[in-house]
Amino acid sequence: MAPGAPVSAAGLRLKGVFKTYDTAGGPLKALAPVDLKIAPGEFVTLVGESGCGKSTLLRLLAGLEKPTGGEMELDGKILSGTDLSRGMVFQEPRLFPWMTTEQNVAFGCASGTAAEEAAQTVRRHLELVGLSGFEKAYPYQLSGGMQQRAAIARALVARPRVLLLDEPFGALDALTRVRMQQEILRIWRAEKMTMLLVTHDIDEALSLGDRVLVMGPRPGAIRQTLPVKLSRPRDRNGAAFAKLRQKIQAEFF
């Protein structure tokens, strides 16, 4: 695929996917059977308390862990293990401290990519996330928000069809967090890919998602699916937003 060519967004489907860990105290059910369908190009957010299984679900979709049972599909094909169809962004940027920004981003390029194509792809994605001019900077020279932008660029350079985001703004201050939420929406529009973001922040989930999935406590199960039919940018102080917030809060309080 040529640098900058449109990526084909993919649909995801989970059929009875669950996860149980073997522990010294016996089996630990982390995730109850989940049935879920995400349309190509959809932005879905998953909200729930810490430890409810949100990150476990994301790691299963990324191929970083195997489900105990059930099936996961990408456009009708069974998912197994990791591949370039899915990119993942973690809460911490996880940049290599001895590498420059452009080197960190280039690390995400598919193996075998020609040097000239990789350089062009890296430049495009640094521009996409607003890091042009910081190519030679090291992680310690970047703010927390800039480091997370670099991590997002690294996840995008392989041109994934689905981007999985595991509380990517949780470690940022409040102002930077809002700016990064706006940035991820801009990137979603530009790249036209499927996105699934997990968070414990209800306002974040409502601000970003086409749909909000509400997960209950362990073993994690999706208790509510809430379409968000509000135009973007969304007014967090508006009556419609507050009504949706109350619906989600009612699941926890």
C-alpha cells in the first residue's frame, strides 16, 4: 500500500468470547462470554471500573492473549495471534528512550518496508499527529502528550485496519487529556479506520464514541450498549449529554 493511501476499515465480531486465568487459588474468571459486533469505520468506546476486564478484552482482540473460549473475527475471518491488521496504543507511551521520535515511529513499520517508503510513511504520520519538527527529539525531551502522540503514530505506520486504544490518555493531565481526545477524533476522521477505546472516564467515552459499551465488574460482561446520536464536537455541559451520562452512571451508582 502506498504511503497515504486510504486504509480499508475492518469490522470486528466476537462470539461468546471469554477468558479464565489459572491461579494458585483456582480458576479466575476475568471475562464473561461477550458477543459484540463493530462495524467498519465505527468508533466504539468501552467504559467500566478498574479491573472489570476492559483491558483483557482489548488484549484478546490485539492477539496478545488467547481467549479461553469463543471466536473473534475480522471481516468474517477468524483472528488468531497478532498481525498488522490491528494496532494498539497503551496507557503508557512505551517509547524506547535511546531512540529519537522518528526512530520510535519507524519501529512500527512493517518488516521489509523499503527505506524510502518507511521514511515517507514516518514523515506523514508525524505530521498527522502534530510532531513535525520533533523528529530528532528523544522521549525525555517530549511532554507526556507528545510522547503519546508518538506512540499513536507508531501504531498507525503499519496501516492497521483497526486501532485498539487501552486508556491512552489516563496518565495525562486534564487539559492535555481533552486536547488528545480532540486529536484522536481528528486522526479517526483522517484515517477512516475502526477504533475501539477503553476508558474508565464516562465523559471521555461519550465524547468520542459512536456507541458506548458499559462493562460490569469481573467477570466482565457488557451490561449496556448506548448509541450516542450527538453531533461532534459534543457539548459536555448540554442537556442531551448529561442525560446520557446519567444513564451510564446509573449502572455504577
